Amino acid sequence: MSYSLHRGAERDLTEAFRFYKAEAGASVAGRFLKEFERVTKVLEDFPEIGTPTNEGRRTYPLRGFPYSIIYRSVDAGVRVLVVRHQSRDPTLGDDRS
């Protein structure tokens, strides 16, 4: 199994990384990316672990950071649709598939 990133999720991840790098330094930004990678590996191995939301989507939080991954199980693995800050509009990325 593997994961793929929706173009919007890629932007979300890049924005969050840049924020952490600018505000907290490269070390924290690096930890954020490592946590993202850790969670995607968990999701690849256990795609049903996330909390169901709507339209076949699931959500799973990052540990130590106020972000969640919104994803969908697909034949090839996991499709990451949104990397969303937990205080942002909960409908952000609803149009992504």
C-alpha cells in the first residue's frame, strides 16, 4: 500500500511546513513533516483506523500538532485529500476527491 496527495493537500502541507519553519524554526518544521509521514504510514497499514466523516472520507489527527489528515481509501492505498488545521473551517477541502 502507498499514499498519494491531492494537489490541494500538497499545498496545505507546504503552507503548514512554511508556517512552522518561519515561526518555530527548521527543527519544528521537520518534526511536523516526520509526524505527517508517520501518520500516513499508519493509514497505509490500517486505512480504516480514522474517524469516518462523510462521502467515504476519514480523518486522523497528527500527534503534537493541531492538524488532521482527511483521506479516503482507494485501491492503490490512501488518498490524502486535506491537511487541515483543527481550528480552520471544517468544510475546507470538501470539494476535493
